[in-house]
Amino acid sequence: MPKPEAVTLKQLRALQALAEHGSITAAAEAIRLTPPAVHSQLRQLETNFNARLVERGPQGGARLTRQGEAVLVGARAIETALEACADHVRAVNEGMEGMVSLGVVGTAKYFAPGIVAGLQRAFPTIDVILRVGSRDFVVNALASASVDLAIMGRPPRHPEVQATVLGPHPYILIARPGHKLAGQGRLPPEAILTQPLVTREEGSGTRILLDRYLERLGRGRPARVIEFDGDETMKQAVMAGLGIALISRHTVIEELRTGRLVELEAEALPLVRQWFLVHRADTALSAAGRRVHGHIVGLQGAFLPK
């Protein structure tokens, strides 16, 4: 009864060497073993397959039987599979294959797909998974290690991260065309504080920035705030005339260009923050993760809307 589970690579290589070189002596020289060692490997292989695999030739050489030829086919298939496996492992080790999860805050969704498209062109065998959500979503994803890298504004305190600056992130005040504050030049704090302010939900980066800006303008004076979930809804609310908004300029480039929204001038604006690429400080990036990280940083912010 054949026992394929007992077959070793050394036995199969001895058989391949014999098939290629025609004698045990030549086969031994080719694979750097002694002739008795090759003979022993072949006898054990025959035992494992319960068949005669090699027969002596009339001139002192050796050749494979039909059973030996069948085993040789399997040996070559195994060698090919191992070579392919080694190539795959080498590619993973060098960061040329793998999967990388990239989390981005909602404000970055206007340019993040372009980054992923560039990564696919640069590294077609690395799968980059884009996950978009609120700041809390991204921070929690970093904490649970469900994303490898993240693009966001202010890096979190927890979990501890390593952060690399990608480029400037300006925030501006916007209004609908024809709004009474549009075209009025530099606006005084009073003019801003008397307007309804459209903003994001509590905990979002945009909301945190607005709260700090209003504190600076009004020194504790309350302002009327209208919450919306998402930048797109904020833009639609402003265009509908519900109020003005402090928002990332990167999210309204097209609306400003086409005149659907206008930028207001005011004290301390634009508020210029930074975009960061972050990853957990206590977790080493995979080789693929390091390649993706290096590629994004190497773009030097060229992907940011101008």
C-alpha cells in the first residue's frame, strides 16, 4: 500500500536527479550527496510507493520504470508549486503583495479615492481597502486594529500613534450666493455670531474646530448651531439658505469654482490645520503597509485639492 505521507523532498530530488543524469553516481554529484545516500533515498521512495521505480540499465546506468515516471511527474509538480510559493512569500516579505486597510475621516473622502487609485497603479498586487467614517469611527478602528493606516486631522491621544504630516488643511466660512454677508469684506465677530451656523455632529473634527472658533470670537457668548450628519448635507443646507458654515475648503472646491457657494472673509480665517497619515505606535506595519505608507508620504500632498 503506497504511503505518500512518508515521502520527503530529499527522496523526490534524488529521483529527479537520476532521471536527468542517468546514473546514481552522476545524480549524487549533481545534488551533492554520496552515491550510497542517493541509493538509500531511492530505495526508501520505492518502499513508500510500494513499487519499483528504478531499474538498472545494460551499461551500468539507471532509468525510471513506468511507476517511476509517474512519481517524477508528481515530483516536478511539487517543485513548481514550491517555487511559486517561494515567489509569493518573497513578494509578501518585500511588500509587493498583501492587503492594507486605510481609514479616512469623512472630510478626506473627496481626495482619498484618488490616493487608492494611484496605489493600485503603483502596486497592482496590493489590495488597499478604503474605510470612510467619522473621526470617532477612525479612532475606534485604529484602537481595534481594524485599519492599518488612517488619514485624519488632529491625531488621537489614544491609541498612541505615529503621525506624519501630509499637507495643509484649511477651514473657511461659506455662505450661499446672495447671502447678506457675501462680498462684505472682512466680517466682524458680531456679524458671524448673529448668523445660524450649520455644522457637523458632536465629536466630529469639524464640530470641535467650530466650537473653538466660536469661543475665540464670542468669548463664551452662545451661538445658534444647526447640526447635520455629513459634509454633503452641510453644503446643501448652506445652499438652501439655512445658515453659514465653517467647513474644510477641500470639501467645497467644486462648489466655490462653480459659484454655488461663496467664501466669507473673517478674522483668523482660513483656519489652517494639517492632514496626517497615522498608524499605531505599538504595532509594526506589514511590508505592504510600509510600501503604502511610503508612497502616500512621498506624494507630498499632491493629491490635496488646490
